[in-house]
Amino acid sequence: MSDPVFQKCIAPECGACYGVEEVLVACPKCGNLLDVQYDWDRLAPPAALNHFEKYWAQRDNPQRRSGVWRFHDLLPFTSLEKCATVGEGQTILQNSTGCARYAGMNDNALFLQYEGMNPSGSFKDNGMVAAVTHARLVGAHRAACASTGNTSASLALYCSCIQSMKAIIFIGSGKIAYGKLSQALDYGAQTLQIHGDFDDAMARVKEVSKKLGIYLVNSVNPFRLEGQKTIMFRVLEALRWNVPDWIVVPGGNLGNSSSFGKAFHELKTLGLIDRIPRLAVINAEGADTLYRLYNEKGLRWNGGTPDRETIAAFFEQMSQENRHASTIASAIEINRPVNLEKCLRALEWCDGVVRRVSDQQILDAKAQVGACGFGCEPASAASLAGAKLLREEGIIAPSEKVVCILTGHQLKDPTATVAYHSGDEQKFQETLASRGVMEAKFANNPLPVENDVEDIVRAIQG
Ligand SMILES: *Cc1c(COP(=O)(O)O)cnc(C)c1O
Ligand SMILES: [Zn+2]
């Protein structure tokens, strides 16, 4: 390879390489996923992580202000000036005593990484900005994705901002939270509601984008995962370059977990960190493919040769039983995660564990996140629910430093929040009880009062 940046098939027995300018969502030789890879010897990687601190003084440069491109030296697939940006990645790591206590951790041990603070309200912007940058690089004028909502909101936002690209989004009918749907429509994206669920929309968008030559930005796109690495760089930055003990992340299509593993693997290879944190990927009970394959079938990356027969048989049985994903955490309501093999690799690199949590556990954890901080959407709270579970199992010790990734903003899915807190029996039945949620343990009911000062005073003073 003459170019120090290239795309490479993740299957070691194939390992085929392709140019960075090629538009691929799978290895043309073997069909497996691709990575963006760097020949670091011919690039100029930083000598230490505090190298990035000098960019703090360059906040008048939009790319250096971006929480993604501030770390361009660790994802240099094109020059800095060519990188798109809308100010993504201005997110924070918050130490949360309240959530620590809820999870059974020591008071200072638990941190929440608020990716809902991104421009479109979810972590997806970290990856989308990299994919859109690559799409522009190859001269694409149309970009498409299938989405449970946040990928489409993010793509739609970038396309509305940069104006040189049209967004085409595929969503499953009736499967999208209102906050997310409203974004795609407001940003002017062409929105196709496929009669089916996310897994159907994913299958169709792959076919259609291939047929029409439309740039695909789902997380099979290796450039997206490059951008998502920076979530981990910002966590390290917030911890003054100290490595935490655990990263806990919800698992849907498994792009985030895959990119986190790649981030830490690269940092370790470059000698920028001396140890890798452990990774916990949390499925919802109603969408637990990774959990079942990893814990019940013992599936592992296995140095690049996962047992693909086990995987095929699992999905075959899923089809035969006509099993579909079902959880209130719509962002992880996915039964056929496209990044499965990359996630297995990340779990190997990070000595990872996989757990699943119920919708009840998710919503109770979400109420705690709301009461102790900025709030999050249901899928995000799977991370805190998962940390609590791992603490109860004794896998996480109370003093270990745990970072829970809050993937999406609280306002993304008001329906779930209102159904939990409002005390409206009908809403509770329709939205939550139908999913096996028995009680709203931490409900903060609004108080009905008369339009009368005395009544209001009495209500406030209890
Ligand atoms: C996309 C998304 C997820 C799932 O992330 P994957 O990378 O697909 O595993 C979780 N939470 C939210 C809010 C999301 O938007
Ligand atoms: Zn290959």
C-alpha cells in the first residue's frame, strides 16, 4: 500500500486492503466488515495524550473546537481542513454520586458521559461527521441510512447544514420515537417509512443504496466508527488521561462498542495508554442477540475466527421462529447487529462482558439519571442498569472507576418518560405495562391542584 491510510478486511484469513477513496460497506472478497487502518510509522501519531491539550487554545478554529477533530491525529484519514463539522462532541463527563449510590458504587466512582449534548442529541454525530466527511471526499451527493431514529436525525442534520448532500432515511413503521422522527422531517430529509422493523429497513437500505449508488452511512461504514473513537478520547481527556476501570455501553447495532475497542487497542499499540479498560456491553432483554451468542453459545472473536456456523444457525432459528426485537429502548431494538464480529473483537481486546437488562431495569435507571443529572433516553440508561447489575454480581468492585455512556438526549423520547412519571394509568398500560414494566418505582407524579392560591400553597407545603 502506498497510502498510509487504507481500508482493511477484519477477517485475518482474508485481510484484503482497499484504498481510502473506495466506497465499500463490506469486503468485496469475503463479505466481512472493513476497518480504516493507518500505517502509523508513516504518519505522525502523538507521543503522549497530553499532546492534545495544545489544541484547547485553538478553539477559534472550528475543527479544533470539534470534540471529534480535536483528535484528528488519531483518525487522520483526510486532511484536517477537509473535515466537516457542526460543533459535535462538546460533551461532558459528569461524576454522579446519586447514580453511584443507585448502582452500589462508592460515591466518587461512577461517571456519566453525556453524548446527548451533541448537535442532534445523540452520540451518532461523532460518527456521522466522519462518514459525511468521507462522503464529500468521494464526491457523493446522496447519503442514506436505516435507523431506529438517531442515525437518521444525525444524517439529516449534517445534510441540512452542509447543503451539498441529500439525506434519504429508511425507518421501520411505528418504531421511531417522536423526538427523532420530528428531527428528520424538520431537517428536510427524504423519509421512507418501510412496512417492517429496523432489521427490515437495514436489509432494504443496503440493497437500494447499492442499486442506486447512494452513499450508505449505517455503522457498516468504517469511517463512522473512526469518529466514534473520539468518545473514548474525550473520556480520557476528562479524566486527565487516566484510564478508567470500566466502560459500560448499551449495545444495539454494536458500532459504539466496536469503535471503543478499536480506540483502546490503537492507543495501547501506540504506547499512549498502559492498560485497556474493561468493556461491558448491555443489551435489552427484548433484543439480546449478543448476550445469547456470547454467554449462552460461548461465541468469541477467537483471534479472528469466530464460530460462524453458530452465528448462522442462531439467525436461521430466529427467522424460523419469526422472532423480532421488542423493547422500550427503541435505539437498541435490534436483533441482527451488523457489527457483531467487530464487537466480539472489541470484547476480546477489552476483556469484555455482556449483560442484558429488562425494560423495568432500564426505566428505573433512567429515572435515576434524570433525578441526578441531565437525563437520557431509555436505551442510554441500559448502561447504568448494566453497571448496577455487574456490581450486584460482584464483577465490578465498588471502588472501581466506571464510565456509563449516555448515548442519547432525554428529549428524544418523551413518550416513555411521561408514561413513567405522569401517573396516567392509561398511558402506563399502553406504553409500559404492555412491555412487562410492573411499576414506576421512581415516578415523580405531577400534582393536580385547583386554580386557587390556598390550594396551591397547601400542595407545595405538603
Ligand atoms: C444508536 C444508539 C444506540 C446503539 O448504539 P450501537 O452503536 O448501534 O450499538 C444506543 N443508544 C442510542 C441513544 C442510540 O442512538
Ligand atoms: Zn475480506
